[in-house]
Amino acid sequence: MHIDPDIFKAYDVRGVYPGEVNEDAARAIGGAFVAYLRATRIGVGRDMRLSSPALSAAFIDGATAQGADVVDYGMISTDMLYFAVARDGVDGGGQVTASHNPKQYNGMKLVRREALPLSGDEGLTEIRDMIAADRLPAPAARRGRVTTKSVLDAYVDHVMTFIDPAIIKPFNVVLDAGSGMGGLVAPKLFDRLPCRTTRLCFEIDGRFPNHEANPLIEENRRDIVERVVAEKADVGIAWDGDADRCFFVDGTGAFVSGDFVTALLSEAFLLKNHGATVVYDLRASYAVKDTAARLGGTALMNRVGHAFFKKRMRESNAIFGGEVTGHYYFRENFFADNGFIPALLILELMSKKGQSLHELLRPLNAKYFISGEINTKLASMDLVPAKLAQIAARYKDGHQYTMDGISVEYPDWHFNVRPSNTEPLLRLNLEATTADQMAAKRDEVIALIRS
């Protein structure tokens, strides 16, 4: 059957419903997923999007036609699916979601046993090609059975094990679930804490009536920023649509970069686990490795992407890993990412140090000046290698490595330029030791990219 091959991305399946992602596609992917894994039992969850129930039913139909039994976990966050797949020992799982994308999108995140992700490098391409070549096995003699199961209470209990709730201070906290799956989990968690909470967009609604559930975009943070300032809150916490990522706003209303959250979470773990290993992505501020060194830990730089992070963390037995995009991974969470453990750990660190989030960040803001990610679109994919070679030649006197795109280090500034997996884009992340130098070097590198 014909399915738009472009819906298979680097880390998931994603497209506009129903033109690109529809019930036929979901049914075929469910069957091919089971065939690829040779699975006998899988778990399935879905987010709050209006098309998710129909796509989930079709995915389950395709999976059971191949003879696999399905545990239907119902409407859950993506990190709840990871937890359920790993805890229940099933052969894999599919979450029907388009994460942070606008409401007209939908898709799937697929994992194998122990919640290890399928990606374009491993699994998604094979599933795509199996469907395109009509190589799906004939339906099984016995259709798989479907059972339903709730994991919410067990999941909340699990997340709470990461902190000592008794030491959490009664902070003033503003929460924004973005009408997404954070509205399912956050009430259960925060009802167990002494914090005073202002709760925005907690009504789960796949139409996103207030704002899109993507806190990385400034306009989607407007509500939480306004309320944090108005309430004189200690911290604001927002989630994306499928709630596997969380984002922070300090008491001044300033958005906190994922680099600095990774540094603070590294501190939270290293205070409890002296000498542990943390993994950070190559775009990140030196705040992460400097924090680890100060607290006697080991920091390992890694290429971007959850499949690479989970693999590296397993290999090095790292206790924690963080990406600047807000994906945070935890050894005691089956090495999977989670959107609620970071929120609890930041509150615990604030409690231990008797500081607001703004106060925790003050030494980092004074020392590390980061550009944030700046994207430049090129005319075609063919131009990407030549442009990276041009950058390498221009900065040949710096220390260079090519783990993912090109990274260049000097004593007082460094940067990474990496290509997008899916379009002719170059992404720049740069840091310097003063604000002026950061601005000057950022403009210099951008000018070269765009020349």
C-alpha cells in the first residue's frame, strides 16, 4: 500500500492528519512494527489529540492482525508509555502523538523492549520499506488479544522516588500543562507536595484552545511568564503536548535554557551520588562539564538524539543525561526521558539550598553567555557539506571535532554547527565568556554560514 514516506522522521513518525498520517498508515505501521520486532506482546498509548483514538485503534488493529497481544494503556503521556513498556516487560510499544506539534499533526513514537527507541538509523527505515514494498507478513492464524491497563498511580509513585518529599519547601509555583498530557500527571504529583500552585491550561483538550503546547516558542510561554511575575512565584514549569519534556521560567519571568537546567540537574544528582557520570549534548554550555568537575563527577559529551543518549548512558552507566531541547534521561527510569522527574528535582535542589530558581541560576548567568540555537536555511541539502568544510577551514586554528556536524573550541569561546536530519538547515549553538564576545562571535559565524 502507499504511505507518504516523508512521515518517517529521524526519531518518530509524524505528519498532518488525515492527509499524511491516517488510519490506513497507522494500521500498516502497527503490523510492520510487530513484524519488525517479532513481538508477541506490545503496549500502546495515545495523547489527547482529536485524531489519536482513531489512530490508536487502527495501530492496535494492525498489531493484533499480526498475532501480537496488546496492552492498551489508554490516554497517557509519552514518558508513561516508556515506563509501562519497561516495567511490564513487553516487547515494545507505540505512543500515538505528535509531541509539541500544532493540533493538525499526529504521529507515533515507537520503542522496543526496555523502552529503547526506534529511529531512522534503526527500525523506522525498515518499517517504512516493509510497508512500501508490500512485504508485510500475512495475518496470523490467531489474532492477538487486547487488554486494558492503567499505569497512572504506579507511574506517579515511581516519579516520587527521585526526591525526598519531606524536604520540599512550600514554594509558590506556576504550572502550565498547555492543555496537554501534563494535565493528567501534574495534579497527581503536586497534590503530594506542599507547594502553592497556580495551574494553567490543565483541562486536557487536543484543540489547544489557549496556546500550542510547545514552550520553546516564546508566544506559547506568554501566559506562564505573566502569571509567574504577577504571582511573584519562585518558579514556573511548563510541559509540551505529550509531556515528556518540561521547561522552566525563573521568578523574573526569564526562560531557562536547557543547558542550565542540565547543569542544575547534574548538581542535584552529584550531591547525592558523588563521582557519578552524567551525559550532555555537544551543543551545551560548558556550565554542565564545569558543574560536574566541581562536584567530583564525570561529564561525557554526546551527539544529539535520544537513541544516542540512551545507548551512551547504558554503556557508561550514567546516572543522568540532558539535552538542551528539554529531554532529560534517568538511569533509575530505565534510562528513558521523563518530563516530571526534572520538575521535582529542581524543587528539591531549591529546597536544599534555600534558593529560588533565579538565585540558583545567578552564578551560571554571570559566567556563561549562550546564543541559543540559531537556524539558517540553505538552498539545498547539497550545500551542507561544502558549508561545513568552509567553516572548518575558517576556524582551523581552533580545536575541532566532528561528532555531529562540526564543533570548534577556543579558550574563551566555542560553537557547534550541525545539519538538520530532514531539511537543508544548519543549526548554530555558540557560547563565550562575556556577553559582548558571544554577540560578536555569533554574528561572525552566522555571516559565514549565510555568505
